[in-house]
Amino acid sequence: MSEVQSGMYDARFKRCREAGLSVDDAITEITDQYLDGKPARRSKKNPIKASERDTAFWTSDFLAQLTPDICASNSFVLALARYFAQDVVSNRSLLLRIAALVPSAVRRAIRYSRLVMRPDSKSWREVEALADSDPDQFGALVAICRRFHIAHQDRLSLLEESRSPLARLTPLELLSYSSLYAFEYLIPTEKVLGQGAGSDNEMEDHWYAFNDILKWKLESFDCSALNLSVSDIGRSLQQHMSPFLFPSPEHSGQHLVIYPSFVKLVAAQLEYNSFMSQSIDAFCYDDSIRFKLVGNDLTIVEVDVEERQRWKRGGEKLARLHQYWYYRAVAEFSRSGMEGKVIGLPENHERNQAAVIKTLRIQLQLTEVFGLSDHLLTDSGLRVDLYQALLSMELMTAFYNAAFIEPFNRYLDETGHWCKALCLLAIEGLQDGMQNRFPITFSDRKEKIEAIRGWTVNEALPKGSLKAAEAILDFWTSDLKERAAQLRDKRHGPIPELHERPVLKMGRFLFQLPWLMAFQNNSTAALNNLRRIGGRRQETRDETQRIETRLAEQFAARGFRVVANYQPPKTDDYDPGEIDLICQRDGHLLVLEIKSTFLRSSQFDAWLHKTQTLRKAGTQVKRKVEAVTEVLKTDMTLATSLGLENDADGLKIHGWIVDTSIEHDHERFSGFLKVSLEEVLIALWDDAYYLNDPAGMFLNPPVLEAKPAEAGQEFGSLYQNGISGRDFVSVIEQETVWNATS
């Protein structure tokens, strides 16, 4: 073991003790450093590997001083989960002692480590040994994990078996069959169920299933074969799609074998995904339930109703925020002077107007919450106008609904069969100027750029701009050849989901799935395109700074004294870190740590956000609140900037984690509140009534001609006697924003 490994955490523990920390506090400090990946390097050019940190931490002498309270703490349980997740270092005697002190902590760590998916690992053998030595505490858990091992293998085998008949299909052919599947199973269901939650969930489940099927194909497919020619496309569609739309004795009949096999693959993928999310992820990360083995069957027992309700409430908040930004967009649309104007052709005016309002909704959220500017750089280096990029997707959605989904449903009602309906839809397109009305559309990239140039028309560019159209297209395009290479080479980094970049590039051709374009959530697509896929863009740092600057302006507009990016005094051994915002009004001082991220769809992603980003933010806020408390006693410059030069007695200091995501809202980390940035902004703007659908626009059916009122015109305020520091803090801490009525 290297010198760096052997003593780095013991040396840090010693320094913490010399600084006056108790044994428990010192261990907590070191554990958090380990979880945060510290120390990160020996020198600028000599990073420390994660395996070296694992070895150093789990062989440290200070672990001999562990107490039951420390073992049960969230930080140490997460550290123990990291122990089970690696196979480099083993310390069985320490593990046995921790298991004897707090067996529940070890059981939690085993779940969090996802060891249930690694039955061949060294760590799993250690867990089996624990069960042998203490069956009362660990026997049931090991039995449950073994049952999961069998269930997972069964589903994986079914999935691999279902893939086998489709091994020779190309990515284009798989996409073609997915679109046929959607027109047979998803669109009729959507029509029956409407836009309700059940319908949305079913559609999204299929998005992820098709996405996983495409990933499998790309990972195993020759990338060079993705450079498609016109003849390649024609031959593929002739063999695999035309037989459904235009049946003929000349067709070989292979489609009658392949399509049922594809349906079986989708069923297997849905089952596998459901098992992973609702069983494996739930077992590993959902502390509100417990799995119990009854005979050979696993059952779920609810153990924390409040936690379950908190997760459900997060989903409800997202739905209400969607309504909120739509109301804001309608108000913005009214103020813009566009309300009385015909947008585009008269027959398309209503659709175009709806597309403009939806675009404004997404733009407002992206700029006011996520700090985006009016222009963005695409992966190709082209600069795209944000509004035009968003409007393009809304117009595509409107087009695919009008040109594909609505006539398909009309023909489906007439014929009673999805293939006949698709046939009539295709014929309609051929009669209407040779328009492509097939279940999958494609065009040459240059032709597509020319086709959407009209969306870039403005006063300065009355004929539009090809460069702008190209940038818009790049913004929404996923290059399947690049995606395949990334999958095959196991390169790190996010890979676009189908709905995040729904224009699929193969060679010089661009493909789109009409059903996906018609039903996808463009708000989520745009946000995750920028914050998840594009999280490493050059502009991300500027956007983060813009979030802080704009929030500071909003606090100042409400009478708060604000100091941004304050660095408390630091030493060689201790740095509290830069404070994003300090805001003071009426004797209430806020220390804000701002986090910007993306929307999550899985329980695992939300848990990861909680245990990494938010846990770390809690320790950061703790240090910064302590630093501000001390600095205000001596630094008159800071006190004066915050309006505290004359009287800081009785000052109440609040530390908050302000996060652009809604996950784990109003939970506490290191004792400090986590709150969504949108909630803070709504409290500052005092327009919480928009959260409650005041004009009935989201009722079913909606109230016609509904228009939101301007602030103060028709609806009540969150602050009966005007805003104050105390009342603002109360509104946030009591969640009044969400409980206010219209």
C-alpha cells in the first residue's frame, strides 16, 4: 500500500481532533470527505484513484472508534454502501463489528450498494458469511436477494431470447416496427384514455422500452452500415413496412414472422424495465417499503406512509408547475400584442397560436429558472436562437398531430383496423402532393433544412435563414452513428434518449417517428437536452452564474439586501467555500446554496441526487452558515452590505439549499432545508394562484376563453400585510406557496 493510501484519512482525523472536534464529529467529517471523493489528487497532475481512497478509508485506524450513533448515521451508511459496491479492499473483522453494533445500518448499506445485482462479487460472499454468522439479522435479506437474483436472470434470459429472432434487423427496421407497434397499440389507447395520467405513463414506458431496444441494436450493429443511401431506405421499407400498408402476394411474408417477434420483444423489454424500476430500484432505494419473502413470492410491506406521500406529492408539484408556466405564458402572449393577430395561414392559426404559447411557457421556465440566454451553441458549433428552437419542436408536434394522428384516428374509426387506417393515411399523403405519411418519415438533411427555413422568418430575415434552420435541426438531432460508437466503446457521458433528441440521423438522412413527435413532452425534452445531454456545454457555467444573478435581483426587488458570491476567510486547512447568495431583510438572513440540474424520471436518479448533490450541499450550507455567523461579528464591510451595520442583535440566520429540481423538496440535509428554486421565485413574485388553475384551463373540458388575471387584480396575496423577511421565511418553510388557494 502506498504512503498516500495508508494514512491519509488517519492524518485528517488527527487534524480534526486537534481542531477540537469530538470523535463522532471528526469521523463524520472524514466520512463526508470520503463520500465527496476527497482527497482528489496528490498533485495537479497526479489524481488519486477511487480504489486507492476505498483502500485507505476502510483500513484506517480511526474506524476502531466507531460508535453505534455514527454507524447508524446517513453518511456512514452511504460509505458502507460504497464498501459493498467495490471488491478491492476487504475488512471482515470491521464489518462483523459494525453488524453487531447496528445491523439495520448494514442492511440499508447492502440495499443501497445494489449488491442484489452482483451475486458473483466478493462483497456478496461477505454478506452471505454475515447471514451464516447471524441468520436472525441477515438471513431474510440474503434470501430476498437470492430470490431477486433468480427473478432477474429469468427476465434477462427472456429478453435475450426475444432479441434473437431480430438480430439481423437494422436500426431503421427496428424503428419502423416500433412505429407500426405504436399505431396498433399506443395511439388507439391514447385516443380512448385521453391525456390522463394512465395514458401518459403507458406511453412513457414504451418510449423507454423502444429506446433500450434501439440501444441494444446500436451496440451490436456495424456502425458503418448506418450511412444509408436512398436505395437502402427504399429496400428496407419495401420489405418491412409496405406489406402492412399495401398487402400483396408478391411480398415474401417475412413481416408476418418478424412483427409478432417484435411485439414479444417489446413485452419482454417492458417486463424487464418494470422489474428493474418497480422491484430492483424499489428494493434498493425506497426506504418507505420493505420486501418480504412469503414462500417463493416477494411481497411489499409499506413502512413509511409519509415518505410514500412525499414522492407522490413531488409528481403533483411538477404537474402544477406545468400549469403555472402555461398561465405565465398566456399572460406574456397577451402582453406581446400577438393575441389579436393571425399567426401563419388562417386555417392553421389556432394550432400555431397554441404552439407559440407552449413555446413561451418553455422559454420562460428555461430562462427564469435555469438561466439560459436567448441564444445557444449546438454540438456542431452553430448558434441557435432559443425561441426558434423551441418553437420548431412545438410546430413539429402540431404538424404530426394534424397530419398523422388525427387522420389516422379518423380512418381507424371508418375501417376498424390499424393497417387499413395506415394505408389510407399513406394514400392521402400521396394524393396530397406526394407527402410522406408513412409510420416513419425521412428526408435528406439539406431538404429538411430548407423545409424548416420558414420557421426562422422575422422582420430582419423576411425569407428566413438556412444557417438558423441548420442550427435548429442540429439542436434536436441525435446522430445514431455517434451514439452507436459511444455505446460500443463504453464511453462515459450521457446518451440522448429518443424523446430528448427525436430527430434521428443515419448518414445524410434524418428520420422521425410521427407518434413520438406528436405525444412527447417538449418541455422535458428541451430541458434535459440542455441540462442532461448538454451539461458539459461551454455555456453551462454562464447559465449557473445567471441563475444566481437573476435570483439576487429578485430578492433585491423585494427589499432584501443581497451579497453574491461572498468568500469567507479561509486558511490552508479550512475553506468554507464561496457563498452563492446572502440575503437579509427585517432581521432574517438567508444563506443560500444554489444547485442547478435536470429533471429525473427514475427513483435511482432521484436517490443519487439526494445522496450525492443534496447531501454534499447540506454539509456546504452548514460550513457557510457557521462562517457567516462568525464573520458578521468582525467584518463591518459585510455587515454594512447586508444592512446590519447598526444592529445585528437578534438576527435569525437560515441556511437553505435552493435547487432547480423538485426531488426531495422540503427535506433537510445536515439540518438545512432544501427547497425548489421555482418555489422561491413564486414566493418572491407572489403569484402562487397560477398553481391552482384559477381560470380552469386544465379542467376537462377546459373553461373556454380562460385568461389569467394580472398579479393583484383578482387573486389574493401570500402576504396579507405586505412582504417582510419573517413572512417570506414562513411562506417557504410552511410550504404556503403550494397550499395557497385562488
